[in-house]
Amino acid sequence: MPLNRRRLLASLIFLQAAHQAGGQAADAGAGLPLGFSLYGMPQLELDRALRICTSVGYEHVELCLNPGYPTHPEVFRPERRRETVALLAELRLRVSALMVLLNLAANDEAHRQGLAVLTAAARVAHDLDDQHPPLIETVLGGTPAQWDLLKHQLAARLADWAQVAEEQRVVVGLKAHVSSAVNTPDRLLWLLEQVPSRALQLVYDYSHFELQGIGLAESLQTLLPRTRLIHVKDTRGDAREFRFLLPGEGRTDYRQYFDLLRQHAYTGPVCVEVSGQVFGQPGYDPIAAARRSYAALSPWAKP
């Protein structure tokens, strides 16, 4: 059933307040706030990962709610969430986002399960910060060649996501992926036009555009007005054959990148995302990866 007008108005007021609070928090710090996604620390116990991120210098983290991680909702129970909130306060670290794995291109049963996953993620978000719950971010599924076939289905199912997000008073960040049906800025914006909800915003990750030959300045100008989180990693190759790398190990010019962010008055979180192509390699060291990434970015994020 559609939301009634009172519930919709309340949700929009909440989302506007959450966005304004996030911007004010970012403005208060020096430079752009750097964070690390714990997607790239699958081997580490949660408390240790949080302490490591603080010791390196990160100001925020993204928690991964995917199966196998210590923050998957089925194992990250409410009592454990309360303990994490206390540790975050002690470390002066915040949670900028929650990563979930959803798929607009899945079958009907998987879509229903995805709505349940989104609802569970919203509960985690409110348990961590009820006033300003973290963004819930996801890629969208499918393949680039399926876009014309699937785009109207994607929009219809995205409307279901938006309704759940509005009811649960959270924001969902949609992210383009080089290998998914939604792989370009234009496709992202088309979806947002079909489902005009403030509960749907964007996650910007230039690595997926770089592999397709889409320019940094061009894609930032197009997407930054709706962007609530930036993922950072490097690349090698092109859309047909590629490798994701740690920041600083590829071809991205981070001086230009952060200069452009300032020119566009972006003050939100910038979060290192270590790809599974990296952390799945034998001998991967998550602590070394966090340190190398911070060293590559901090001179430009915090001049």
C-alpha cells in the first residue's frame, strides 16, 4: 500500500534533517573526512577493526552487513550494537554507511527477500544512531547488456525500496558498477527520475567510470548534487578486463579529485573501499591496506 501523506511528510522532514546534520558535521572538521569500509577487513573482529581505523587516522567507517561479516544483522544483535555504539563514542569514530548486497534484477522471491534485508539494515542503522542513521548503500545488479531489457523492472522495484526506506526513515545510496546494468551516470539519473524519492540518493565511485573512459570532472558534476558518500579505490585495465587496486596504486589523480570536490563544495564522507579482487588475494594484510590508502589520500583530503 502507498504511504499516507502524513507518514510521507514525516519521512521527508526526517531525511532533510539527517542530510543537514551530516553536512554540518563534515563542515566542522578540517578537510574532507576520510573513512575506511570494513568490507576490506573481513578477517578482523569488529572491535579490533574499529580501533585500527582510529589509530590510522580515519574519522568514519562503513560497516558491511553482508553474510560472513561480524555485522551481519543475524549475528550483530541489539546488545552487540549497543556495545559498538559505546566503543564508537570512545574512539570518536562514526559510522557513515552500511553496505548491503541487494539486486533489482533478481527474481520476485529474491526481491521480496531483498526488501527484508533492507528493513533489517534500517534497524541496524537506527540502533547505531537513531537521530541520524547511516546511509545504506548497495549496487543494483544485472549486466550492462541487460539495461534496455530490464530498466523498467529496475525502476518498479526501486519504488519498493523507496517505500521501505521512507517507512523506516533511512536513506538508500545507489551505486553504479562497471559490471552491472546500472553502470553509468546517465543510467543512475534515469532511475532517480523514475522514482522521485528523497530516500534515494547516490554513492559516487569514480573507479567504475574510469574503467569506461568517463571523465572525473564530467561524472562528478553530473552526480555530486545527489551524492551522499564517495567510495575511493584505483583501477587498471578497462571495462572488458580490469583489476581494482588500493588508492594510490593506479592512475587516479587525487590532487585533482579532491580539488574538484572542494570546487563543488562537497563536504560529505570519503571512504576507502578495498575490492574483493584485492582482499581475496593470498597474503592480503588489511592493516597495511588501511595505512597505505590513508597515506595516499590524506595529503589531498587534509591539506
